[in-house]
Amino acid sequence: MRTSERLIQAWTDEREAARAARGRGDLAGEWAHLERAHILSQPLVVPHIRTHLAMVSCGARRHDRREVAGQLLRLLLAGPGSITGRYPVGNTGGADVSPFRPMPIPEDLRAILEGLDTSEATR
């Protein structure tokens, strides 16, 4: 399996885990999986935008105005950042951190992201 296929599968798995957590009423678990999905989605235009849309929805369900506003800003930055490759690697995507701050990548996600050919990823 190519690295980009592994990346898309890992992102899909995190999004499904977030939905499952939401179904159980586990908002903290949902958010944790969305943060992981965000880290994986950064090199991918459409998944990156879809992850921020899911984060907006999660923030709205929690009645968190700051998160919703932060996600709306991030929606404006996500597509261009992924296209140009100018995004803060490892950033978890929440409004509680600067949208420009790089962050450490969890080891299991680092293994998926290593070796990614960015020319095939930005789609």
C-alpha cells in the first residue's frame, strides 16, 4: 500500500473513531480523534477541510463559541495551507492552540506521515 493510501486510511479510521465516540456520548474521545485526524489530514486538501468542518460541528454541539469561531478561521486557512505545504506540522487544529504553531507528532502518526510524497498527497 502506498504511503498516501495508508495516510487516507488512517485518517478515515480516526474520523470513524470520532463518530463512534460521538455516538457513545464521549465528547472528549470524539475531540481526541478529530485532533489526530487533523494531524493526518494536513497534507491533504479535502480531508483537511472536512476535518475542520467536523471540528466546527463538534464545537457547536458543545456550545463552544470560541471553538466554532476558531474553526471558521481555520477553514479559510486549511485549503491554501495544504495546497502550498505551508501548515504547522503536528498542529492538533483546535482553537486552544495557535493555527501557526507546529507541535510534536505522536509516534504512531509520525510513522504514517514519514515518506509521504507531497505531490501525490495534496488532492
